[in-house]
Amino acid sequence: MGVVSLWDSEVKRELGTTTDMDTVSRIEALLNREEQEAEDALLRIYGVLPSWFPEIVRVKVMTTLTEMLAEGVSIDFLVSETRRDPSLETQVPGVVRGPASFLRAIHRLKAIALALKLDRDEALKEILGPLAATGVKFTQGRKSNSFGPIRKAVRKLLTKNQKLTNDEIWETLKKHPPKGWDVMENRLGKYLSGPEGKELKYRSFQNVCSSERKKLKKG
């Protein structure tokens, strides 16, 4: 079941028979809230993800968390369950409509949590499989701090001045965006548009800033 389908009925109720700007804003707020809840769950379950963590896996995890939260599973339950001994039986909340799919998803979340306790190369093998991990290493090179263009730009700005606010960083990127990226502000909201259809919503951008601040403070 896709993320969009989970919200389909609620979105339809919000839209009604109109498509005015107020309705678009309400739908955007709804989706932003959904994304923020998933981001919060991701942070509480795994902490700040390492820079080498595959983006494609992060997106899949976010989708899984979004679906679970939309069904009514609490973040506290997800945190508790992913930290439990894997040998213990997983308890399925009564709100879950597909127990089998839920158990598979919890297993994947647990596997990633266990993998993150390993060193980088071993973790990648567990998360992606040996061949996929080799491909990631090849594309990333051997740099230990291999950031995406946005993350790299944010870190560079914060390295110069850790007191910069998210809005100040955003305004700086508007004037000097990373190559291939554009800073967008329109009726769809604020987001970064990159190559190959990539997008980074403002809420996720804020999370990137927060993540990089924490890393710099830790030294």
C-alpha cells in the first residue's frame, strides 16, 4: 500500500470539490505533518544517520514509517520494538490491518538498527547486500565524509558560523545554490529542486541543518 493511498480519503475530504489556494495549503500542511512525524520517528529509532547511509534505503525506511504511523502505530512502540531482542516475539498492535506486512516491516527496521552497530563496510553489506554495498563504495569513493550537495553546502556554512539559523542558511543557498539545484518558493511551498527530479522539502532541509549542527558539536 503506497503512502498516497493511505492518505487518499483524508486528502479527498480536504479537497472537496474545490482547488483553491486555502485547500492546497491545508493539503500541504497535512503532508508536511506526515513527513515530520516520520522524520521524528527515524531520528528516535536510529539517531543521526551516518553520512554514508544510502539515501535510497533512507527513503524506503521513511515510507515504511509513514505507513505505520498512518495506521495508528505510535512512535514509542516503534522505538521500543526495534530495540527489543530479535529472538523475542513481536507484538502486533490492534490498529494494524495487515499483520504479516507489519511483521516484515518491523524485521527490516530491526535489521537496519543492528547493522548500524557495525563498522561502515559491514553495515553496508547488511543493509544492501555484498554486491550492492560494493556499488555504493565505488560511487562514493573512499572519502569518509561524502555528503550530498545540499548537506555539503550546509556543513560548509555551519563550519564557518555555527550560529547561522536555518532561514539564514536557506537565504544563502538561494543566492548560491549547489550546482544542479534550485531553491524554489511557490504555491507548492519551499523546497530544493535537483537533478533527475530530486526534491528536498523545507522540513527535510531543516532536519539536515539540525543533523549537521549536532555532528559539528560532537567534533
